[in-house]
Amino acid sequence: MTFKGTIFDDYLESRFLKEKIGFKTFLPANYSPLYTYQLLIAQDGDDYFLKGKLASTASELLEQREINNCILVMIPYQSVEDRYKNYHPNGSENQNYIRFLAEELIPYLEKQYHTFELASGRTLMGDSLGATVSLHAAMEYPYTFGQVIAQSPFIAQKTMDYLTNFKKPELLRLYHSIGDQEKEVTTTDGKIIDF
């Protein structure tokens, strides 16, 4: 399966993270600045691009008219340590990463492309810790991100507390999936957890 469209590397200097954040942007084959697009922002960007074939899958679904016009933004992590500090609820840069998504990346993308400027037009996606940070970002910015695709999210007590105390569940659409072989997952700190 190959993708139809354009993928290019981009970056943004984050004042919250104090570093340059690189990402890949996929524009579908039918891209035109005259159309309005939904945004799908994937944590674990290189994994979704290389292993998950996200651009190819989106191309096929767009061609078959099974999904709406969308632009994919795939944000890779630099290292396992970087992933932990940005994605884990207790990570040293977790709050800054969430602020980067909502307060820096979204305004940047909206200047570049004609997108639906509503939470319902923006989806966050991730796997494991990438799903966790996506869920936290949507709960912290429910008027910015209206949809989350959480694949095998890491759910710690802090996340359970966020979910329990979330005051606006009607604002969030959540798709949650988990593999049936995720009973003994080795985490980045070497522990084994039943997801």
C-alpha cells in the first residue's frame, strides 16, 4: 500500500519546550487551499508513519470516501527518555508538551492550512503513552481538541483521576482500542504492567 499525496518535514520552535519540534505533514492528493480540512495529530509520529502506514491508510480511506478530508500531522519522539518526559503524566515536560500542542502547534497549523477551527475538527492520536498524553491534552483543552484515538493507553492513577473529574465529557469523542496480547507490557522504566 502506498500513499497518494505529499509528505514533508516541518518544525516549530517551541517556547514552552525550549527546543525545535520536528513533525511530518501529510497533505492528501486532493489537497487544495480552497477546501477545509480536519486535523489528525499523531504522537509517536514515526511509528504511525513507518510501521502503521498511516498516510497509506488515510489515502485509501480518502479515495474510498470513508473519511472526511484531513491533514495528518505526525510528531515523532527523539528517544525513549524524551517520549517519557513529554508523554507520561509525571514526565518533567508533560505540561509543556500539552501546551505546545494546544497553544503553539494548532495556531501554526491554522495559519498554514484551511482547517475547521472547531474542537470537533481536531483529533489527537497515540499509542500507549502517546495515547495517554493525547487524552490528557483533550481533557485539558476540550475546546481545542474534540476527538481522541487512544490505542492501548497507559492509564495511571493520575489519568483515572482526570477522567473521573472531567467536567465536560459531552465535548469529547473517544475511540479506545487495546490489543488482546497486552497483559505483560514492559514499560520504559522496566516494569511489567497489565494494560
